[in-house]
Amino acid sequence: MWAVVDEAALRRPVGDRVAMRAQLERLVEATKLPNVTLQVLPFAVAVHPAMTGAFSVLRFAEPELPDVVYVEHLTNALYLDRRDDVNQYLHVMDTISVRAAPPRRAADILHEILKES
């Protein structure tokens, strides 16, 4: 799994302080897993192409299965499989992953947020 998470999502209080700290600590642990790559998109990247909302790119081990983009809305969800749509989302993913802090910095950023909470 490779995730790029906006710093705002990590700092927005959801639940009480104990729950927030537990979630951040779990993310720190996840950064140590060999099958997880986590990047944080810092506030310093003011405007970025993923600001319109979260999405997931689903990739499959079987080469004959094409990539699919999953976009969740308030009342429904979309699975986009048209090549042009998928390519647009892949471009956005590439853009934000380049602008985000490198994966090796994720745990440090999470620890900084934990100190402040």
C-alpha cells in the first residue's frame, strides 16, 4: 500500500485526544512495514491537484486486470476504469507524491504532530 496523506487530515481532530494519538501512533508503526509506503503532503504545498477530494488507485497483481480508480462521495462511490480517467488520476498521484515529503520523513512528521497534540 502506498498512501499520500494531506497534513491537514493528520491534524484535524477526530475523536478525543487519546483516539487521535492512537491513530497517529498506528501510522508510525505502519511506516515500518515493508509493504507500506506513507508520505505526508505538508501544508507548505498550498495548492495541489488532489484538493478536490480523496481517491484510491487500485492496482492488481494480475497484469491483465487494468488499474481502477475508486472515488467515494457522500451518497455513492465511483469506480473509474476508462483509461483516460485512470491516467488523469495517475498523473495527480505522481504529482502529489513528488511534492510530498519523502517516505523516510513520514515517521518524523508524525512524531512532530504527536508532540504537538
